[in-house]
Amino acid sequence: MIKEKTGRQRYILFSVSGNASRKDIIHSINNSYRKKYNDEDMPWLTVYEKNYGIVRCKHTKKEEIIDLLNSVEVNNKFSIKTLKTSGTIKKLKKEINNS
């Protein structure tokens, strides 16, 4: 019903090495996505705290978004490394709080 319209979501936990603001992360992910893909399934940064972030994406794009995140590096200022994937954001927030 509702899932048919919106589709299932996946949440990807990543860590950031280097100095980056929330705005830097959003711009780098969006720019990388636009260069690679020409569609409207843009990943969405839902959480960014303590150098960890969580991105929401469609379940069909999960592997592509993981590859995209791992390839993001901005002028040696920061880089992103994916850590875990989940169907719920709650589990990944626990990971951030335990680190």
C-alpha cells in the first residue's frame, strides 16, 4: 500500500575522516550523485554528528550509494567510509551513540 508508492528505504552509516561540516557533506554527496546519475533518487543526509552520518536512500540504490559514498573525497579535506547498512534508522543511531 504505502510501501508501493514510496518504496523501501535503507539507511547507511558512514564515518568522516577530516574536517567537514554538515553542509560540506551534503554538497559533496549531491554533487557526486549528480555527476554519476541522472535521476531524482538523490540520497538524503538524515543525521550528522560526532563525525558520523546516516544517509537514506531507496533499497534498489543501496549498493550504488555505498560505492558513491566510499568514493567521496574533497581536496584531501575529508573522506567518507561506509560502516553499516540497516532498514531502520534507530539501529544506526545506537551505533553512533555507542562510539
